[in-house]
Amino acid sequence: MNAPDRYERFVVPEGTKKVSYERDTKIVNAASFTVEREDHTIGNILRMQLHRDPNVLFAGYKLPHPLQYKIIVRIQTTSQSSPTQAYNQAIDDLDKELDYLKKGFEDEKNRYEEKLRQGY
């Protein structure tokens, strides 16, 4: 079979950046971010978070090829922001949302374990 080994889907090769940036020379305030070793899961979440930003005019992603384990995220912003600022803000916001979700699960787990200890 010609498919690469499974671990290559997740492990970023040495010397390769996780995220690379390329400014669009034809469209003002537009850029592409190539994210290595990610797929639709991160691409769609990131796209949706970018759409929440009022300064983002366009946000989309694509997988160039099924055997290339990377996504390309394209962002265009208004003049009040830059694609880099929008990307970083989206990542920070998602990080906060995931922390909030993790805390909620841990709190509920602790309540459940406490009920078990009390014999309920």
C-alpha cells in the first residue's frame, strides 16, 4: 500500500513548523496559514471561531490532499485587524472555551464521585 505510516498523521517532523504563514499579495488583509498534522476537526472549529470575529470578512480551510496531513486556513480581515491578529485571537478564545469545558466536566465528575462516597 502507498499510504504513509499512521504515526505520520500526528507527529510533526523535526525541522518543520507546526504553523506557517503566507501573506496574500493580491488581496488586502488576507493570508494563508498552513497547519501541519491537523484535519477537519481543527479546521472546522477554527473556521467557526473566526466567523465569530466581526473583523473577519472571510475564513475558510481546505485539506490539499488526503495523504498530506495538513490544513490551509485562509483569512481576510477588515482594516481594523490583521489575519495574524484574528488567527491568534481565535486560538486564544478556543483555548479559553476548552478550559471552561474541561472545568465543567471535572466539577461534574467530582460531584458524582462525592455522591458515590456518600452512598447515593
